[in-house]
Amino acid sequence: MTLGKFGFVNFSRAISPGLRAGLLVAVGSALFSVPFAIGLSMAAIATGLVAGIVAIGLGLAGTAPEGRGTIPVSAHAAYDVGLAIGLALSAVAFAVTGEVAAAAFFFVTGLIQLTLSAITRYSAGPAHPSFPQ
């Protein structure tokens, strides 16, 4: 994190791909459990399960820059934005059908996913040390 032009913290590309992977697994876990826990419709539960599977799969595929079961780091940005757009479109679909709680849940989850993709540093390079050596 650096200070921006006006002295504010610049969060642009602040988190590493490894942290992004862990947060994406957390988002996927929330997509699995929250619709069921708050009593949403079966359609919302099924949508949450599918989106959760995608999110957890992307998170697990992003735990290492290379090797079996991973996808290229350069592709993660596109997949992350695609997941966010899919969640937002799900929110619109639920809003049109009158399921306000499901629409709100998927909209907020889509915003979280979009924010996560906006602040991720999509490079496989080593992290810079935090402390001077």
C-alpha cells in the first residue's frame, strides 16, 4: 500500500494472489451457506451453490503460480470479474422476480467480489519485503 496523490492510502493492487485465493474461498463458503441460513428460496440456494463452487474452485486454482490444478495468473483477473458480473446479474434476476433478500445478497456478494478483483495484484512475482533489511 502506498500513499496516493492526496495523502490517502492507495489500495490499488494491494493484496497478493495468495491472499486473494483465500478470500475467494471465504466468499465461496458464504455463497454456500448464507442463502440456506437466512431462508432464501430454493432457486437462491441453488444459485449460491453453483456460484460457491465456482468461487472456491477459482480460489483453490489460485493458491500457487504454477503446477497441477492451477490456471495462469493472467487469467484470474478475467475470471474474477466474470464471477462478479454473474453475481450482479443473478441479483437483477432475483429482483425482477420479487425476491428482494436474494437480490440484496447476490448484489452485495458481487460487489465484494468486484472489490476483491480490483485490489488484487495479478502477478506471480515475489512479494516485496515489509521491513527494511
